Amino acid sequence: HLIPAKQEKLKKRNSTDFRAYVGLLFVCLIAITLLFSSSRGPAVVADIQDYKATVAVDSNSAAVAVATPQIELFRFVINTDRVGVSLSKLKIYVNGLYDSSIFDNLKLYNGNTQLGFVEKFDQNGNIYFNPSSYKLAAGQNEFYFILTGNTDITAGNVIQFSLTDSFSIVLSYQGHLFTPRADYPLDGGAVSFVDKGYLA
């Protein structure tokens, strides 16, 4: 009689343990689901058909005198179809012959509004701006880079800015990130520096 009683007791304990394990597993699955849901940040929109934006650049080249006090190096336009779109990130590739110290005096403008300075310059020739989610108007938004205090510019220097790929410009709308459409790469016109005079 002792042996059957022992076996019956053992079976009950195994059944209880199994239910406890299942319950614990269920709780863990819920916790993991909640964790991923709460930690998920703004995602890149897979289908950007609902968010229409395009970008174009000025590809005209110019020759500019070194002594020119303010020089426009690059101009581009972001066209949006709605109010509420923001400029989140900006990466520009800079090609040519120049001293990287010029980026200390390079400023980004939208109309009369200055959006800041170069935040970073990497070894691949890219410069980065953080526009701090600058709000864009519906329609055309024109941006341009102005170089001031050109003490590091010499005759013979050449600079050309480009938007190399779709992630050169990142926009956001209601927490969703997306990129403007264009036939990348988009190359701006080359700016050449001469001793004096200006040639279009």
C-alpha cells in the first residue's frame, strides 16, 4: 500500500509543476511582447507612397574669387506634399581639392534662417548636420550652404557637394522616418576658386 500511495502523490506533483511551468512561460511571453512594444522607436516607413517628397540640386558650376566674403557652395530643394514634415538628418558628400578646416565656417540656411554648422566630418568626405527636426513648409523648401571667413581657401581649390544616396536626407512625419525620392546620386555644380574676378 505504501508504494501506490507514493506513486499517486508523485503524479499529482508533476501535474502541478507542469501547470506552473506553462503559466510562467505565458507570463514571460507577455512581458517580452510588452517590452518590445514599449521600446520600439520611430521606424523607417516601408511604403513611402503616403509620404510624397522629392529633392533636387543646383548643378550649375561657377568660378569664384578667393576674396569673396560670402560664397554659396551648394543649393538644394526639398519638395513636400503636406504640412508637418520635418528635416531630421542631413549627410553631404564633399569632393574636390580643399582644406577640411573650411567646414568650421560653413553654415546651412533655409531662406534667412540659419540651421547650424557642420556637426561632423568623416574620413570618407561626408559632412553631417543635425537640423533638430526642422519643420518644412508644404511645397518647395530651398536650402543652401554659405561659406564665410574664407581664410583657408586658396586659388586652385575646387569643391563639389553631392547627395550620394537616399539616406543623405532623412525626413520625418508624425514619428515616421522616410527619405525623399530622387535619381541618386545628385551632384551639385563644382565651385572653383580663382585669384580674382568671377566667372559664371
